[in-house]
Amino acid sequence: MRFPLGDPMLVNARVEGEYGAVRELKALIDFNAPYCTMLFQDALDLGYPQAGNKHADQERLTPELVPRFTEMRGIERGILFKLHKLSVGSIEVTDVDTVVLELETPRFITFDLRLGRSFLKYCKLTVDVGKGYVTLV
């Protein structure tokens, strides 16, 4: 899949929950994010009820499922789950580590899903700055 090098780098993604619910989401490619991140309402709609839990409560019950990691906004905390299937173009990956962040991204943003390294590690990513495009295979 080839797309223009831009800011932001947006692609269409198809996500499938563990019980077969499917959503088409606008996704941002983010090389610096350790995990894919999703808005809690989309995660709930896909069949991940833990996304609706309070992060502090979830951390008390299962601390291994509430990772902390550093991002541009500082130290983030999220509820971790395995997204059953994530497809971008012809690339299809199963059981992708995904988090619902404690502090959600603002609603005025132009994407629903952030594709972090938990997805990108399964892809070959080529950036051609001179020609102005990115290739993801």
C-alpha cells in the first residue's frame, strides 16, 4: 500500500472484535507509539467491555493489563487488550496489542485509531522523502 507522505499520515483500517463485530476506522500511522490506541467507545462497540472500566480499578485487579509508557504527552496509562484482527489494505494482523488510554485524545482529531509499533512490527515500512510517499507492505 502506497500513500502520500504527509502530516498526519492517515489510512483506512478495518478492525474486527473477538466476537465478529467489524468497524471501518480512520487510522493514524505513528512510528513512535508503542501500542495501537483506540477510543473507548470503539473498543466497547467491538466487544471489549474492559475498555469501559476505570483505569485505576482495572490496575488494582489486573496490573499486568494496565501498562504505563512514555509518549509525546508524557507518561500514559492504558487498558491493554488483544484486538482480534486489524487490516490495512492487504495487510492483516491478528491479536494486536491495543490500549484504551486513560486520557483520551480530543474529539476534534481526524482519526479514530492510532497504529503503533504493536501493529507496525508486522509490516515493512519504506519512506521515500524525495518522491514524497510511504509504502507499507
